[in-house]
Amino acid sequence: SLTVRGGVGVGIGIGSKGGGVGGGGGVEGGGAVWIGGGSNHQKPPSVSNLKNAYTALQVWKSAISDDPFRILDSWVGADVCAYKGVFCVGPQDALRKSSEPVVAGVDLNHANLKGTLVKEICLLSDLSLLHLNSNRFTGTVPDTFKDLFSLVELDLSNNHFSGSFPTPLLIPNLIYLDFSFNNFSGPIPEDHFNKKLDAVFVGI
């Protein structure tokens, strides 16, 4: 069933320090923040297998102008599975013939990053979760997000995105969409209610 709520911001975490998948957003007591990342893979992933993921994340990193918690200091080198906020799954979990892990999630909730989204994020072809709650991202959502065929959850809430309300981006498998508490304006596209989303949060 479709849940529509206005003005509701939601943060969902997908990682834990043990490498498992669990709820919880990254802010801990005293104002500290923990952004997990890195799967406990047996060996560093092949650069050739994750070349696109490396390209996407490096281009995105260059579009981020302020990183107060220095999360992106870890975004160095070809082993993207070791980057904070980036989560990989092994081939046995992804049911893939490849022996290499894949980037399945990016969780930068409550990271207070300032920057923009880049079209190269679409190169993360295995991405199923993208959680960017409570940052300072501006601009618009790139049209290339429509190429994220594996994406099922997209949380852009509590940022400074602007322009007209985006459609559900024609992402075929998207079931959760939250872009509440941004600076979008204009009518809400009917596609939000025609698409079979489990939940959509469209508050301003």
C-alpha cells in the first residue's frame, strides 16, 4: 500500500560496525556521527570489476566542497568497499557469477556534506540503497538516475535540493522514496502516486 505523508523526514541506516545490515541512522549521543562502511571481504576487489564504481565515487567526491567529519578522507584508492559509507556484498549474496563484490549501498545519512549529486552516480549499477538524509546537498537530481535499475530505496530528505519536484525518476524497481524537507516547488507529479511505491514522502 502507498503511504503519503507531508513534511516527514526519515533517516535509515543500512550498515553496522559488524558489517551486517541493520537500521539506525549514524548520529550518536553528544552530537558525534558514525558512518559505517566497508564489507569484511576476503581480498581487495579487482579494479577492473569495480572500475565504474571507483569512477562514480571519485567524481562525486570532487563535487563535495565541505566534509566536516572528514568521511571522504577514506575515499582513496581502488578498494571502494573500504570507503566509509559504502557497503559491498559478496557474490554469494548478490547471486552473481562474478567472484568480485559489488557496491550495493551508499549510506551518508547525517554526514553534513555540502555539495551536489553528479550524473556519474548512475555508474553504480548494482546500487540498491542510496541514503543521503540530513546533509547540505543542493541542485537537482541528475536525469541519469533513471539508469539505476537496481535501486529500491532513495532517501534525499533534509537537504537543500531545489527546482521542480522530481518524478520517481523512472527507476523501475524503486519502492521507497523520500525527498521531504528540501526546497522543491511546483505541483507534485502524478507519477508519484501511479508508481507502485511502498512509501513516498513528499513534504516540503
